[in-house]
Amino acid sequence: MKIKIKERIVSFLENSKDYPVLVGALPGFYALVFYFSNNYETINSYQHLLFFSFLFILLPVIVVYLLFKIFSVFQKLKPYKKHLLFVLTVEVFFILFSQVYFFTIKKKLLLALLVVLFFVSFKLYKYYKHLLLFILFLSVLPLYKCVYVMIYKQCVDTVAWMKQPDDIVHVKFKKTPNIYFIEPDGYVGEQTMLNEPYRYKSEIYNWLREKSFTVYENTRSNYPVSLVSNASMFAMKHHYLKSIITPNLDMLPDTRSIIVGNNPVISILKNNNYKTFFIVDNAYFQQNFVKGTYDFYNIDTNEISFFHSFRQDKKNVFEDLKKQIEANKNLAQPKFFFIEKLLPHHLFFYQDASKEELRKTYLKNVELANTWIKKTVDLIIKHDPSGIVLIAADHGGFVGLSSDFEMYSTKDKTLLKSVFSNLVAVKWNSDEHVDYDANFKTNVNFFRILFSFLSEDKQWLDALEPNTSYNFYDTNNSNKVYKAIDENGNSDFLKVKR
């Protein structure tokens, strides 16, 4: 078998036949499997597969084949067919790799590369088939990762962890006010904001108190980033990061499906006759075109870019919310709104930026977030003074950290607060909430406490999840999970069995 493979490789390299289709297809195949292997949960839809197969494979094959035919037809160009294939093998590879790695085409670098390849091809044109074999070899690892993930998802029940320990999915509410859940991305709690490394006095906490909100102290998220944090919150359960396929927090299976409505929270609301609205400023949660169960989404699937970027066109969350409130004001059916905006957002670490510069950037966004929160809350209270308004950030702002790696490795208590601390405030419109929220500390129990309050039934509080927070803590990228913060707010770093 090994001899046959070796003979075929030698025959491929030494025969005089040219392979323009492979020159177009192999660089694109590598780009396809590389992109899927690193972003599977973001792009695991048939639409993405068809789009990227066309963009990365079929289109380059057509272009390369046509150029090759042109060189074959004209006698003056015919001697340079192999030169062309050498140049295109390298250039197409780096064009597509630039797109999947940097999410943009590095035009100047690629133009410079083209010029260099033009001259180099006169010496190295005979080796373009060797380059094709090298690209095929490079494709083995990402292809293996893709196949592994697909097989894993077929063999493992990736949402079994959402099963509730009691019968809360059939809870019946005794009161059904409209519910507005506002999620400002990455907004830390008051105590963390006042102290190192934030050192800032934001007015939003006192403003919310003046608006009759209960502002909770020392609250935190259970997980460090949006997808895994929101998945746990809407499932009302810990997943402990146990189903993560690779050491990448986007790779917890089906988080987007859970967030966009396939979760116990939305099922319970619908069972109590709520009409549900999903209003966000960015398609991040809907990126893989997953079908959710909300009744309304302000972003249609035809508006979603195949290449996700936080910098892509954003929706006006305030205006979209206002339209839906006014359009449904006469609806007798109770309503639930999920309202999310990427403010103040967390830090994005970039080269040559000091911690102080990053801190100032975050605090500027805090003021933008304050303006948006005030405007949104005032709109809701004006139209619906008896509605319950929930505000909960998905995690902290990461100020004080120097890199993404430090977020997953720090054991410093101050920095852990920066990662997990979050703003939580609720306008209950009733003093009865004190009978239900005494043990509220983390997002995972947010909706279970709310549903106990609405059903006036404390039995659901018997199954509250532990107020613990989890993260990766590993320097060798081996996918280990640790309990970063225990129920008392202490850091013990106990390894989680998986």
C-alpha cells in the first residue's frame, strides 16, 4: 500500500500533464477546512457550506482553468503555462488564507507577493506540483478536526446538560407582566467599577436606584464570555464547559441555538402565553443561521454576513425596540423582550496598547452604555410602567488584563473580578421579591428566581444552581476546566472532572 502511494506521488510529480483544476481547488480546499475547523459552531449551516465551497473552491477553479486555457491558446503564452500555474498556486493560496485568517484581503502584501512570484517562477515553475502536495499535506489536520467535530456531535447529546432537576418547565405564572431583559455586554458591577483596575465612578448604579431598581451587589457571571455565559443563563443550568470540543469557548456545541430561543426559559414563557422578541445590534448570536423559537427577530437571516465581524453594520436597538413596543401596545398577550447591545463591550487587546489606554477606551464605552441604558429604560417605563425590567451583563470588561491568554490563565483575585463581575439590576415593581432573591449572586439562577416570583411558588428555589464561576486554566492548551470562584466568592481553582 505504501509502495503504491509512493509510486502515485512520483508519477504525479514527474509526468508532463498539467493540473489547473487542482491548482484552483486545493488552496481553496485548505481554506475551507481551515475556516470550518476553527469556526465550526459559527458557520455549521448548509448555507455556509455551499457559499464557501463556491467561493473557495469552485470560483478559483473556474478562474484558474480559464487563465490556463488562455495561455494554452496563444502561442506566445503557451511556454509559460507552468509558470502561470506556479504563480497561481501560491497566490490563490495566500489570497484565500488572508480572507479566512484576517477576514480581509491584504491587497498590498498580495500584490507584492505577485510581483515576487513573477520573477521567482522562472526558476521554480517546475515545482508547482510539489506545492500542491504540500498544501494537501497542510489540509490533513484541519480536515481531521472537522471530521472529529462532526462525529462528536453525532455521538454525543450536546444539550443533555439542560435537563432540569425538577418540573419547572411546566411552571404556571400567577402574574404575567411584560418582561424586558436588557443585556449590556461586559458591564461590571459597582464595587468592581469603583476599585482597581477600573477606578471609575459610573452614575448608572444610583440612577437605576432612583428609578426603583434593585441594584445587586457583588454579582458575577458564571462563565467568562458571551456564548457560554448566555447559554448557561437561558438554560438555568451549569454546563461546566464539559462539552467543549476544542480549547475555544466558541466551541461549546449549540450555544447559538440555545441563545436564540431553543432553551427552557423561552419554552416556559411560551407555555405561559408570552409573545417573545429578540432584539440585538449584531448578528453574532445568529451567525450560523440557526432557527430559533422567538416570535420576532430584528435581524433577518438575509441580513447576516457569511463572514462575521463585530464591525459589520449594526442595527439600531433602541429604534427597533421602540417600533415593537408601539406596534404591540394593544396586544393583550404578555410580552418578553431580549434586548442586547455591544456596550460597553469588553477589551480587545491590540499591539502597543497599554493597560491604561485600554482602560480609557472601556470607560468611554461605559458612558455610551449609560446613555443607551437610560434612554432604553425611560422608553420602557413611559410605555409600560408596570413591566418588569431586568438588566444583567453577560460578564465583565477585562480591564487590567494584558491579553486574551491572561483571561484564561490569571489567578489574581482582582483580575478575576474584572473577568466575571457584572451589573445586575431589576425593577420588580413589588417588595415581594425579597422573599425570592436572597440567594441571587450569579446569572445561572436569574430566570429561576424570576419564575419563582411570577408563580409565587418557592419550591423552584430548591433547585438553584451553585453560584460558582468556571474558566480554562491551562498553559498547554489541553482543554482543562477549573472552578475559578466558589459560592462564597473565593478563588479555589479546583479542577473540574470532565
